[in-house]
Amino acid sequence: MRRDQLTRRIQQTSLAAKAERRQSPQIIQRGKAVRAGGGGRRRAFVKTTPGATTSVDVYLDEDNSSKEATITCYIYGGGDLNGAYPPLVDGMPFWVAYENGTWRNVTSFYKIAGSCNES
């Protein structure tokens, strides 16, 4: 095989492999790359004020839209969303991302201490 034929075959193989490779979007979240899984970072609006739970029902992209999801929230210091800052109320917007098959909060929530003496 001649050199130009070999070069052409390598280029064709390379292009075919590149075309077969699935593109996966990535976002940056808290200093690390996270696979977006098709959802990426999106704006969520609280559908109903959450109670003593770590999940909240939301509308995605705009308030009162037909796209709904349940967000699992991580609260620094533990606890539930009804005792977290910032407080979540109907219609409040916050950022979420789809990660490992679950919608999670990007906006940070922190446990509210009961008094100044409590840790």
C-alpha cells in the first residue's frame, strides 16, 4: 500500500470513529465537571412550599410551566427544607442540575440554627 493510500485510510477511519462518538455536554458545578445528562443547569420554580423533607416539587424553566420535576436538595448542616436558608416558598426561582439520574440543587441551602448558642 502506498503512503498516500495509507494516509487516506487513516483519515477515513479517524473520521468514522469521531462520527460514532456520542457528544456528552458537561457543566461546571462547584469547581468540578459534571455530566449534564441532557438536562444541564436549569432554572426551577417552587411549585409548593416544602415541609419537613429534603425534596421539593418544581416547575422547570418558567413558573407554572407544564415541565415538572422533583428536586432532591442537599442542606449543609443537615435538616429539612422548612428549616433551611434561603427559605423556599411558592414561585421562588433557584438553580438545579440533572446529575446521575436525579435532579439536584445547584443553589446552596444551609441549616438555620435555633438560637445563637446552638451549633
